[in-house]
Amino acid sequence: MQQFFDEAQAGSRWSNCAKQKVGVVLVKDGSIVSVGWNSCACGGCSRCAMIPSEKCARLDLPSGEGYELSRPVHAEVSAMLRVRLDRSLDDFERCIATVEPTEELYAGGTGSA
């Protein structure tokens, strides 16, 4: 399990988010299916690109607020978008992240991560 967390941590280094760098790995049968990280949407966020990261409008906001100020892609979504072509989204059994699941994840699912 530690090796997967280490890979998620390594993936988080690719994040361009000034607020929080998050990495995720999708795992099936002891193998990594995909790695993802949070970032601006494809093409970037022109507003974020024009300001220094220390002046990010979301920097001091609670998690989950102010998304209208940028165009974020969550790490778990990023990982799903990066699933290898020979795999499917159903082809993973565990999602390991560098942060704890949110209440929203539990509310929308089975209550387990």
C-alpha cells in the first residue's frame, strides 16, 4: 500500500495548483492502472496564468469553494482521463489519494473509499 501512496505523492508534484497539490493512483490487482493530479483544465486557466500563485483568488478559501474563480480538474478525474487505452474505467478497484476523501464523495457513493 505504501508504494501506491508514494506514487500518488509523486504524481502530486505535477499539479499546478497553488492552493493544494493532490495526487491519485487507480489500482487493480496490485498494479497501477493510472496516475492523476489536480490542475487547471486542458488549455489552462488564463486568469490563473496571469497572476503569481501567492495571489491565487482561491488560496484562502475553504476547500470546495470559489471554483468559479478558476477551472480546476480534480486529481481523481485526471486519473480517470489518463487510464491507458487498453483498460476501461471499470478496470480499477481502489483509488488512493494524497488527501482524505471528502464528505461529498461519501454522500455520492457507498460510504466507503
